[in-house]
Amino acid sequence: MYNWHKAMNISELAENKPTEILAGDKQLCLFKRNGTVFAFAALCPHTSAPLCEGWIDARGHIVCPLHSYRFNPANGYNSSGEGYKLKTYPVEIRDNEIFVGILS
Ligand code: FES
């Protein structure tokens, strides 16, 4: 069962710019690309660098600022091949507001 947390209005989230939010008691990173919003853990699963200080590559994957591991923000897959998994969260847009689902 998800608890849905309102994050921000979709117009406040810049395209391809990772942005940190607090949803419930979780620090998350959001970014928007081609109208889709992704939510994932703010800290890298490798050694906990802040992913919101990273960048988005040409495939739309988040690149960690510390060691440049890459993750698909849709499913957390470690697309640069080191075998880690990024925790991702479901997103819904309701009346232009971004909601993130956290399992209760
Ligand atoms: S801490 Fe993110 S790749 Fe190492």
C-alpha cells in the first residue's frame, strides 16, 4: 500500500535537472524528461554520493557525480554494469502536482 506524498507542481521542475525533495521521511531525487517524471533515492547505492548533484546522460539515465555509475531512473537498473540497484519510487501527476508513492 502506497502513501502518496505531494512533491511540487510539475511546472517547478526543470527539464533534465535532478532536484532533491523530502517525501515523508525519505530524501529523494526527482527529474523530468520529455514529460515523464522519475523519482529515486537521493543517495547513490554505491557509496552514497548525492545523485542530485549528478547529471542526465543522452539515454536519460542519471550519472552519479562521484564515480560516474549510471542508473535507469525508471527501474533502477545499473546501466553502466557495476551490479548495483538504485531504489526507485512510483510517480503520479494529479492536476499538475507531482505525487510520489512510498510503501507504508
Ligand atoms: S558513489 Fe555513486 S558511483 Fe560511486
